[in-house]
Amino acid sequence: MKQVIATVTSKGQITVPAEVRETLGLEAGAKLIFAIDDEGNIFLRKPRFPDVRSLAGAAGSLKQPMSWKEMLATAYEDRFTQARSEAHA
């Protein structure tokens, strides 16, 4: 595993080293995730969906549009199904 050092400024900012930017395919304004596991290890990665706009089409498409009431009913059903699954896990 290769390690690259960056310095934290007095404002808590860092400059992401060029090699890391190139490896992650980062451009100016890109978002990063700092993931911390239970052991305190920190992992840096590029988010799969960095903003709401990037979610367009991620869930597929419907044959016909749903009404707002249908969307709410589906969301409630999905949430309660998930809660039941977690309670039995």
C-alpha cells in the first residue's frame, strides 16, 4: 500500500495531492468521503452519487408516472418492511 502525505492548514483544509486526485479522477469542486471504521482507520473515496443531480436515472424508470399519494404509500410500505426486517434480525 502506498501512502501520500498532505498537510492540514490552520483552517482544517488540505490540498489533495495530485497523485490522489488522478487516481480518484477528481476535478475542482469534487466531493470526497472520509469513511472511519470501528478501529479508527480512515478511508478516502469518491462518492458514487456526489449530488442530487447525479442520481437521475439511478433507480430506473416507471412505465407510467406515479401520483404523489402512490409515491407516499410506496415509501411508507418500503420503510415499514425494512423496519420489520431489522427487528427480526
